[in-house]
Amino acid sequence: GGVYKTTTTRKTKGLDPLLDPPATFSLERMLAIFYTLVMEPVEPNVDILSQIGGLSALGLIRQVGSEHLAEPKFACTGSYSLVKAIGEDLKLDLARFITAE
């Protein structure tokens, strides 16, 4: 006998992204969303990148994984109600940015 690895899948996977754990996203995706929201040309600079540390310090995002330091991955750790409230304040259609992958 050998050792068999089994996997389980949730039947709700992909049906409602709010039921799934936060998906990870790249720095490139986070910056692309930022540039979409700003809607005007902005040069990448240290100040923009330092805001990522601020989001982390506030508990809104966290870096996940450490295998590719040159391509960091993040996950949103802010509650849905907080993110929704911020989105409403910014008149942002939050559904555009929640993905069911």
C-alpha cells in the first residue's frame, strides 16, 4: 500500500466569491486597479509603493507566500463590510474587482 493524497472540493466554489477565502493577487494587479481608479496618468514612484506598507499596517492587506520575492502576492484582509463602505464612499462598483477564479 501506498500513501494517497485526497483532495476535497466545495460545491459552492465559484458560485459566490464572498464565500471563498480571499484570492491572492499580484502587485501588478493591485497597481493596475489603482491606476484604473485614478483615471489619469500617474508615474510609479516610491510614495505609491510605500502606501502598500500602510495598507498592511492597517490590516487591510497581507503579503502571502515568500517563494517569489520579486513578484509578491497579497490577499485582502479587510472585512467585506469595510471594503464595501469604502467602495460606496468612492462611488466604486465593487463587483468589478471581486473575482470568482
